[in-house]
Amino acid sequence: MGTSSGKAILLGEHAVVYGVPAIAVGLGKGATATAEHGEGIIRVGERAAKARDESELGRGYGALLDAVGLDAANVTCSLEIPAGVGLGASAAIAVAVARAVLSLIGEANPSLDRVVDVAMAWERVFHGNPSGVDAWAAAHGGCVQYTRGSGIKPIHVARRMPLAIGVAGPPASTKVMVEGLARLRDKKPEMVNKSLAGIESLVKNAALCIEAGDLIGLGKLLDLNQMLLSGLFLSTEEIENACAWAREAGALGAKLTGSGGGGCVIALAEEDPEPILKAWQSRGLSCFATAVAADAAKGAR
């Protein structure tokens, strides 16, 4: 069996593609997969495909099997988070399937590097040129800083971080959004590079806030990151409204999480995210609460 975590990016999405660090948190639920020897069928919920057929699911699974060095195996995977809304569902599936298949061939406790390497073969089929942050967060969980090419660095969480996550409109394709920013950077390199530098500064300060338990400071940085993402044409009216409603309900900060263009908004609460959830629910948004636990072993409060 293989398991994984969904993820939310606190700061740094899109910029991470260009070498800027990003901070991601595990959601505590993601995907579970089982594998057995067979002809190469993968089932994810109600979807099914055969490895290396012409479907996206089949091609992704085939790429994953090739990365493992296995011709065929049957896999069944269940997903516990909504797909296509910026919560790393694809990476959660990839990591869970990778662990299940690796276990099938005798690798019961593969390293994170091994799991991520296999999962990224899947991710490249679905997302073109993904940064890898989703796969690392899915494999590791907790709170991590990710830099492309360098992997992850766990971040000490000094104070529990209560979060509300809401779906603020139809999801957008990560591949399309990443390619759109790349085109904008080709046309306006100075503007985009200044934004990327600004996001890098926010990420570095956010890591310090998390390690110090400064949720108020972290919330302000979330808002600033959202402002920069909006300036890169990655936000939508629905996302902006959801962020505003969250702040009105007491959120310390709110921003899109993931590729943008739709999908999810993440909001940081000081103690209880329930007022944020009620504000969103009253306007018809689907949402849920989660939290990043403090590192009790390090004396966190």
C-alpha cells in the first residue's frame, strides 16, 4: 500500500518554477493506493486506463512504471481531496501509486528522493514542466521549503496554523497557467523578474514567521504574495472575492494556492477558521478546515 498527502502552497507558487523557494504544507489527507501483479490497469476512483494507452491517465501511469523499471502492475487508488483545484491531487495520486508499485517490487521503505523521482515521471505527463513542489509535499507532509533542484528543507512550526481552504471557481490547468506566465516573462521580463524577486523576499520572511510562531506577520505576507500573483494575471474575480470575504471574516491573510486562474484559496486564521468557512458557505463556496500542527518535540506552543 502507498499513501500520500495533499498540499497547499502558502507562498511561492509559480515563482518556484524559476528557482524561487516555495513553502508548502501537507493537508493530512491525500491518496491511498494498492498494487498487485497484473496486466497494467490503473483505477483512480471511477476512472480506469491501461498503462501506455493513449489516455492521459494511461500515459502517466506508463511513465511511472517506466521510471520504476516495471512492465506492468494493477493499481487501485482512492483520492481524499478534490482534484484540479490546486491541492496537489495529481501529485498525491502519483506518490501513493509510486509507493504502492515500489512496495510491490520489494522496495518497502524507499527514500523520499526515490519516491519523488518516480512520481515526477507521472507529473510531467500531466503538467508539462512542474516544479516538483507538489510531489515533495505529497511525499513528505508537514511544512517544507522547496527549491527546484535542491529538494526540500523542513520548516520548524512553532505555533499551530489553522487554515481554511475554499474552492473559488472552476479549476484551471496548471500546464496552461505555467505556460501563460512564461509567455508574459518573455514579453515583459523586467516586470515579471521584479515580481519573482518580491515573492522570494516574502517566502524568506514567511519561513522566519513560521519558525517564530508569528501568525499575524505570516498573514500579512500571504496578502502581499496574493497582490503580486494578481499582478502576474494569475488571479480571478472569484479568487479576489473569496480572499476579501475571508479577511472580512477575520482571516489574518488569504491568497490563491496552486496554479491560479480558478481553484482554491487558502486563508490563515488566528485560532478558529469556522467564521471564514461560514462566510464562504453563505456565498456558495465549497470549503473545509485543516491545520498545520506545531512541532511539539521542539517545545512549540
